Amino acid sequence: MTYADEIYPHTRTSNAVGLEARYYLNYRASVKLGYRYYTDTWGVLGHTGDVEYVHPYGNNWLMEYAVRYYTQKKATFFSDLFPYADAQNFLARNRELATFNDVAVHLGITWKIPLSTKVAFRTTLMYDRIQYNYKDYRDNSDVVVNGKKTAIAPINQPLYKYGANVFMLQASLTY
């Protein structure tokens, strides 16, 4: 089996607009709601919504909680399977141009250590869980059946999905 070359348009214009509202609660916490709309000349259409809650504990601790949801409609020239070579002027099988959605959950904790009236050390630990689910992009790797890799017809391959656990540790000194 061989793969055809992808052919992309030479130009791409995109537009995005976003709204964000943050409400500060009387106990030093805050809630944020956000929305972003994206469109481009390739036919990609995206929507992002997020909610965040930040809560301080005492003077030295800060907790962050957030959830983000993204959904995307595929580019007009994207296809997982083309019926024949050069089926259209532009051809793409790039999964980032496919129809998909993702969900991200974020947890963060910051510890602030005052070293003097003007100097503080901060350390932050963050964790994100991200899950991607594709609606029209298939996993073209071999499938494992009864412990053996087996090649299956492209149309019968499972839709592609993957998840990631992301950890970040950050330290900073402010003065």
C-alpha cells in the first residue's frame, strides 16, 4: 500500500474571537468562564469553552481547577480515505485538520514562601489530563488481535484517539 502526497492550498486566512468573564469572590477566590470561536479559509471551524476556579488557602497556598472543551469541524479538503489518486485539487489526511474534540482537566497547586517583605519563592505543581477523540480519522497502524499484529482494511480500522497526562513543576523567585 502506498500513500499519495498531500496537497495544500498556498494561503490560509484565519479569524478568531474570544470572550472571557472573570468574577472575583469576596473570599479572594475567582471564577472564569471563557469561549473562543475560530474559522479559516480551509473550512476548519472550532469552538472552545472553559471554566476555571482559583482559590487561595491562607496567605501561602493557591489551588487552581479548570476544565476546557474543544470541538473542531474538518477542513473542506480533508479525508481519511480518498476514492482514488488526485480525487480533488487539494488533499490532506493530517489529523489536525480532521473533525475531533478534546477535553482537558487541569489541577494546580502553588506554594509561596515569603523570604522577606519584597522577596518570595514560589513553587507550582500542575497536572493536566487531555483526551482527544477523532470522528473521521482512523488509526492506520496495525491492530493487535489475539496478541498478534494484524493488518486490516483501512475502512475497518478504529477511529483514532489518545490521551495524555501532563505534569509541570515550576519554581520562581520574585523580588
